[in-house]
Amino acid sequence: MSEITNYWEEIKWIFEPDGALRDIYVKNINIEDWEKLIDFLNENHTIKFGTTSENKDINKIDKEYITKLLVDETKEMECKTASIIIEKIIINTHFFYNKEIEFDIDPKEINSIYNFERLVNFMNDISRILSQKVILTGENQIDFPLVEVDFENKFIKSLTQKEAEKLWDWSYKK
């Protein structure tokens, strides 16, 4: 147990509230991947779906609507949000872009190793379903993964604060 506790001590900095969300990304996907994801989420999770103001009722993601929304070039369709509820963790997706999946979470909800494991399990499921690497980043920091999950390669990596500081320092020196 102390090994898990020590691990949490190394990575909990990622979820320290700083006024920003944390984003989860899956890059280089297509509409078929979105459809697989929606099927998986609808079958395995409690979902709230609708416009931002109306997604209060528990229901399912309307796959037909979302696939049309993701390819709508007129941008006239009303944007919808899905909230995936995993115990006390709420993971949102807004269906912004058909070539990339983006979720967001409030870092305050990941306040223990137990909640971190729930989050990593979710990321691992998405990686497995889509055969893609899934990353967690700071808000809008897609090129700086804090947690990476790759189911096919049996890879889960979380940056410690020291590792992140070294990477930030290195990137500023470039």
C-alpha cells in the first residue's frame, strides 16, 4: 500500500486546482472512431447529454446527431455536451472536432489515488476501444502530456513534478 501512496505523492501535483481544467485527448481519429466511442460510452457509463444548459437529464449520447454535427460544414447545428459520470468524477466532451476527441475534467475531482485510478481506467478503456494513445494535459496544452495511456503497448506514464519541470526548462531553452 505504501508504494501506491508514494506514487500518489509523486503525481498529485497534476491535479492541484489552479483555475484551469485538465484535458484528455485522442488525436488523429475519424468519424468511425467517434461512433465506437459513443457506443462504448452509451453502453458502459451514466451519461448526461444535451446543450450545455439542458444536459441535466440522464440519457444517452445521440450518435446520429453527433456524427452529423461533426461533419457539418455550415456550423448551424446546435452544439451539444456529454457528461460522463464515474462515481463523483464528471468528464465532459463537447464534440468540437471530428479528427480529435477532447474531454475535460475538473482537477479538484481527482483528489486521491482511488479517483486517479478511476480516471486512468477510463483513459485505458478509451485507448483499448480506439487502439490509440490517450493523453491527459493541462487545459489546452495538447503538446505537453502529463499522463499517457496506450493500451496496446501496455503503457501508462505519469510525469512527476520534477520530470515536468525538467521538460519545461528544456523546452524554454530550445
